[in-house]
Amino acid sequence: MLADVSSILQAVDLGLLAAGTVCLVVFVAAVVLRRRWRDPLAGVAFSVGGPTAFGLAAAVLAYLALQIALGDVCTHGLPAAEIAQAGTSAWHRQQCGAMLGQLAASAFMLVLLRRGRPPAANPVPCSLARGVALGCGGFLALLPLVTVLWGMGVVLWKWLHPDQPLPVHPVLDALAASAWGHWGVLQLAAGAVLVAPLVEELLFRGVILQTAYRYWHLRWPAILASAVPFGLIHGQPQDMLPLIVMGVVLGYVRVRGGALWPCILVHMLFNARTIASALLAPDLLRAG
């Protein structure tokens, strides 16, 4: 039964990759035909404003400190070795504290972004239909890019470290063997699909991108300023370049749509695909 589900998931994934490739080809063709290949965002209005450098520093500090502090509260008195072992009860408790810290940081960043909200560049807000189209289109276009770059990263890792296994994200290890059973899987899925997209988009495409644009008045450098740290914080070497590219795509969606929620949608869809693959076809993510 599981093999059948895995086969179905692989077929669906191939369909998504094919649709994403079509989206990329259409996007590139549109950019070339409109002679915007130098700047695909040419003519898109984006207002100056947002948090100050002090606000940015406060948001980053809140993002890091609240996760650490609440994680420590939830694991007080437990052995450090058990906390560090992915999938143990202590590790899950630490993840619960970190998730609470992320949600608290999200509330702080929402207030920060609201107070530093720039004047509207476009008097017409991003409609539901346009935002969903941007989110779904960005997700599909992202898949072939990330798949190719991740494959290149795997090949490079095996060439540089032929005797070492491919690094695996601790969440994937915990999904495979969780001391909390189904509740642990539910906790990790909620964290990856709901909490992480919210807090990371508020921080990177919200606070960091908007602050960089406030000072530089340049869209692509601001997008890169949010994309590079986004890729670097995720740890696994083979994932860094694909996630930097993902950050660029998310930054494009942010500027093009003029709203943050389509980026959250892209991120949620991407993480949901990863969690589904980890649960139903783990070999797809551990290949190599």
C-alpha cells in the first residue's frame, strides 16, 4: 500500500515539475518579448518605507532570542545530549518552545511592519485571485529550479566528501523516528507548513527586504539581501544555493504582488510538498 502511495506521489511530483517547467518557459518568453530581460521588475511600483536599521536588528534579535529562550524553558533540566538528538521527547519539547518563540517574534514583526508601512505604490491592493495566481505560479516555477540545483549540490557533496553521507535536516530524521509518534509528526508538519512560512516570510521578505529597500532604493539588491541569509540559515550545504534561489523567487513575488501573503503561500506549498515526500516517499529526499 505504501509503495502504491509512493508511486502516486512521484507521479504527482513529476506532473508538478512539468507544469513548473512550462511556467518558467512562459515567464522567460514573456520577459524576452516585452524586452524586460535586463530587469523583469521594470515598471513595477514599489514604495520606499519600512523598518529602520534599528528595527531590523530588533527583529533579528527577537527571532533568535525568543526561540532559544522558550526552547530552554521547555527543556529545563533535561540532558543536553537528549535535546540534541532529533526525534527524542526532549528534542520535540525544544521544538515546541522554538515554535512558540517564532510565533511571538511574528507578532513583534507584524507590529514593526505595520508601524513602518510604506505609502501604497499602487492604490489597488493585491486581489485574492492575483495573489493566489502569483503564489501558485511562483511555487510551480520554483520546483524545477530547486530540483536541478539540489541535484547539483548532491553531486558536488559526493565529489568533495565521497566517504561521508549526505547531511540530512534533523526534521527529516525526526519524521522517520519520532518518540512522540503521530503527535510528533503532526507537530513537525504544523511547524514546517504553517509556522515557518509565516515567521520566515515576515522576517526575510518583510523586515529585511523592506529595510534594505528603504535605504538603498534598489529592488534587486534588496531581494538578494533577503535571499542570501535565508539560504544560509538552513544549514545543509546541498540546500543553501537552492534556497537562496528560492529566496530570490519569493522576493520577486513580494515586489510583483505588492503584498507579503503570496510569498507565505509559496513557502507553505513548498514545505507541504517536502513534508509529504518525507512521509510518503522518503527515498526521494535521501537519494544520493
